[in-house]
Amino acid sequence: MVAVMDAVTARACANIALVKYWGKRDALLNLPAAGSLSLTLAALATETTVQFDEALEDDELVLDGKPADAAETKRITAFLDLVRAQAGIPIHARVTSRNGFPTASGLASSASGFAALAVAATKAAGVELSGQELSVLARRGSGSAARSIFGGFVRMHTGTASEDAYAEPIESPLAERIRMVVAVIGGGTPKLHGSRDAMDHTAATSPMYRAWLELVPKDLAAAEAALGKGDLERLGAITEANALAMHASAITARPAVIYWRPATLAVVEKVRGLRGCGLAAWATMDAGPHVKVLTTADDASTLAMQLRDLDGVTAVTISAPGGGAVVVEGDR
């Protein structure tokens, strides 16, 4: 009789880095070149179902309702091999994943995707892991996925020679009133430069990359202090400055990696203007054209209304902090 193991569905939310790591010291193990600090967002979620089935000759992946291409499936297989090794099973799996937001466009879909996959695959395979162990596992699929295992504010540790890189949640008095306004630029189409390749290229060719690595620990320390004190203005200033520094390193790579579009700059300019008028608003951008704006529950609606009117902005979402990755169906 062919063994079919129970299907498990997990849900995880994307996270937006407030202090970014942008670069890896070990690409094979997905070890970051620097630490990072993020906010998990409730509005950007992925649900992933995993079922191990002896009848399968290879792993199968359906992403957003369509069979995945060979490269995407190969990446999932490499990750599932890690789970199979821990579970001691040779069985292939059927994976179905759906993002509730644009995929591969700079909105951290790989973070929520691999966090959900880590939780669903380990549960389906009968492997019990702690939160820290799940974070380490998720990181092997995507560096930022380590943070999406947890909700709220999350700190990613770089790791040492004796300790693996992992993430952990951080408590802050800001958690209740913080919001993120996400302005999608250009419809959320897939980006031209994948994050992994862009990081490697920036590290290898940008004359500003070393300065970037020296900056991150200082920004992390300042951001954590701001979180502890509940100082949103200080946290916001660090968030915006850190994002601009990251993109400066990418833009000065040779050839340049430029994710911004005209609408990206228009949103950033609008955010700075609204901040000058008294709104709580600080912009951050990742490896894509979209702008995420750190704000408060009180100012989020006004900010979203202002950004919707800008040319090139195709969608605006207000998000509260999201929770950690969880099993939503099939937990045994």
C-alpha cells in the first residue's frame, strides 16, 4: 500500500525589514552578512499546504494556482530535503502555496512563503521544532523567512562560528499603535533583479558596500533602543535612513541595481512632505519599487488616502502587525 501522510496547511505573514541585512556571508547556508530588524505584517499573508505521498516520483509545487517552473520547484525540493533528512523519510511531497499579495515583486513573498513551508512541512513530516529551530530552518529557504516565523517586531541575529543565525521576537510599547502603509507601484509585477543575485552583485562591485556593512550594527543598536523606549520618531528616522543607505549601495554597484521607478520617488517625496506637516510617516523600500510607510493607527488612513492619488501607485494597503507562522489545518 502506498503511504499518503496527512496534509498540513500553515499560514505565515511577510515581514518588512526596518533595518536591513542586504548581503550574505555564506550563500549556501543563507547566512546574513549583518543582523536585521523587521515588522511582521498581518495584511501580507501566505498559506501553504504540504502532503507527503509515496506515489509521487518528484516533488510538485503549485504556486498561486499554477504549476511552478523547474527553478522554483528545485528550490522547494532543496528545502524539503532538509525536512526529509530530519524526519528520516524519503517521500516526495505535494506543495500548494498561495500568496494574498503580489509574488516576487519586492513585498517579501519568499519570507512568508518559506516560513509557511517550514511550519507545514515539518508538521506533515512529524518533526517537532522549537521556534528558534524553525527560524533556522526557514532561513535556509530565504534569509528573511527566519523573521516571519515570529510576529510583531523581530530581531535577526547574524550568528557566530558556534551559533547558527536565527531570529527572535522583540517586545515594544510601540506594538499596539504601529501600522505600515504599503504602496504598490506598477501593479506588483515581478521584478527584474532577484534579491539573491542583486545582493551578491552589490557586495562584489559596489564601492559603498563596506560602508553599508559598518553602518548596520549602529542602526540596529539605535533601533532596538528606540523600540525599548517606545520612541517612534527615532525608529522611523532610522528606518528611512537605513533603506536609503541600502539602495545607495545597490545603485552604486557596477552595473547599477536600480529598483526604484518614478512613482517610488514620488511616494518618498510625498511621505517626507506629509511628515513635515505633522503626520507620523517614514518610508522604507526593499528589493523592489514598492514603498512601505511606517506610521501610527491614527495617521494611517490619512496617509493611505494621500498616497492613492499619486500616479503609478496601483494599490494601497494598511497593515497592523501580524502574528507568527501557525498551522491552520491538519495539526495532529
